[in-house]
Amino acid sequence: MQRHVAILGAGPVGLDAALACADAGRPFTVYEAGGAVAAHVRAWGHVRLFTPWDLNVSHRMRTHLPHAPAGPDCPTGTELAARLLDPLAALPALAGRIRLRSRVAAVARTGMLKHEQIGTDARGAAPFTLLIDGPDGEETTRADLVLDCTGTYGVPNTLGAGGIPALGERALAHRITRTLPSVDDPERWAGTVLLVGAGKSAQTAARDLAALRGTRVEWVVRSPAPDWGAVPGDTLPGRRQLVESSRSLADGVTHRHVTVHTGAHVQALRSDGDRVHAVLGTADGPRDVVCDHVVALTGYVGDACLHRQLQVHECYATAAPMNLSAALLGSAGGDCLARPAVGIDALRNPEPHFFVLGAKSYGRLNTFLLRTGYEQVDAVAGAYAPAVAG
């Protein structure tokens, strides 16, 4: 039987999964919440990847697009969308299969509740029901195999200690930027920026904001002694340079308009006229900072509500599917380039025929590469190949 595949998200991994279905002759539909493919990629289009074209183009993409970009240059998000993802979406193999402005709000097993038919053949034989918020309103549809490639960029973490919102954060949500800021308009960031976070997104924002005249940066970092994610002998120049930039900003000598508050967190936010008053918790007691802008880059995690009614075993620490999380936590080293490829068993959930792929599959772990997502697609395609052949 040919299983109809629902692919959630038309980012790089979702489009690669669509190509795998097309190559196998398997019916599929891609559901994309944005008005164009790769909405999340476009949202950080001004940012340059650390990885080169050769690591961002799958073997399927290169087969379907023989002139796809190649080489050691690292693309921006805008370049990735324009030179790779848009041409892929326009291929005849995907024509009519991508539904834009169609957000999958929830997935269920048709006729069954989450706790019913645990581990039975009957559960695996029942189709999925998808609730979709489309351009013409709500609708439902069915699928036999679901690949959740929705990513994480739309679900940012909050600011407060322990991962919960800081006091006043929810009331001032409309004044907080939670995506990587573009500095193409320097006036937009004039004044004092309170920047929170220490990962690569926050480091990128710190570097870019520090280069603006008329902008002061108050950078809040939770670790008392951050290593900035340095990788010994790093082979990715962009990542290595970003670490060096963060170290330079933290030394407080070469960039006197940047203050790095290490070992600190945001305790509270409150409105102060046109400005925001922040109270930082530090080892030396509360510290006050008054700012014009708040940029919160404390990481992202996938939307678990989407599969709330499915039997997905989620890791209590990483929020990634349990089997994959165990494989990742058990592998040595913190460099994303050193992560081994995993097989289909690590990707399986207790819910038959439902897979979380791409950045969302890594939960709170920040070592995901597009190459990893393509390897995941390979694993799923290989596991379902006998069904196609038969």
C-alpha cells in the first residue's frame, strides 16, 4: 500500500523529504505555515551560516538541481532560500504538492486518544488526522506517515532564571525582540540594548550591535565563565571568528560601549516610560539596567503541542524524542561536525509512522546541522523503501 505522507514544514529538511517521496513515487503533501517556502530561513536571512554550501545541499537536491551551489563559501539565509530552496520548490517533482499559508495546528491518530491501543497493530494501521489552519479557515485531512520538520525558530525560550518568564516579561512581550536582529538600519538600534543569551545567535547579535555607532550593549550571560562554545582546532572559520569576537567583547577593553554581565540573569522587567528597566540577578546582588531595546536570544525549542495527542516519548532534559536524545547525549564531543549519523531506530517514536526530523528533533541541543537533517531523511526513506517496492 502506498502511504500518503504529510510533511510539516517546507524548510531545507522538509523539501529534502519531499524529494525523497517524489523519488520513491510516494504520494505526499508539504504543509508550510509561511507565505513562501523556508519562512524560518528567511527570518534570519541576513545571517551567514558557519557551514559551506557543500554541507547544506543534500545528494537529492544536487540530483534534482545539477547546478545547485557548491564549494566552500558559506551562504546567508537569504542566499540559501534564493539559490537553493526556491528553485527546489519550483521543480516539477514538487509542483502542486506544497501548500503555503497552511499551518498544521495538531496531529492525532484517527479515532483514538493518546492513551489508547498502546503498541498495537491497530494503532499503527489507523491513519493520522491533521488539523490545518489554512488560508480559507480550518480544515482536517488524513495521512498515513507524518514527518514533522517544523523546526524551532518560531518557539523562543523565555528570559527568566530556570527557564520561566522573568517578572514583567509577559506584560512587556511586545517590546522584546526574540529573533536575530538585522542592523541594516542602525537607527533602529540607537540607545542601549539589553541582550540576553550566550549561544551563537546571541554572539552574532552582540558582534553586529557592537559595530554600530550610537548603540550601547548590556550583554547578560548566565555562565560566570563562558567558553563561548569554542571548539579545539575548529575547522569552521566563521564559528571560530565569532568565538574570538565574543572573547574580545567580554574583555571590556577594545569595546568600551559593550558591558558583559557574566554569571547574571534577568530577574524582572518593568516599563520606564519609553524605556525598559531591568533588574539583573548576580552573585553580588541585584543590578539595575535601563535600556531602550530588549533582545532575548536564549534559544528555541520545537512546538510540542503539535503532537500532544500522539504517543511521542520526549526526553525530560532535552525535549527531543527520547531515542534520539539518548543517542546524542551518549556520543562523545560537543562539535556538531563530530556527531555521528543515527539510524532509523533512534528516530522512531512509540507512535508508529510519526517522525520528528530536522532541528526540532534535537530539542534544546544546539548541535544540529542541515547535513544531519538530510541523513535523517535518508534513514526514514530507507526504512520505508520496501513498502514502495512491494
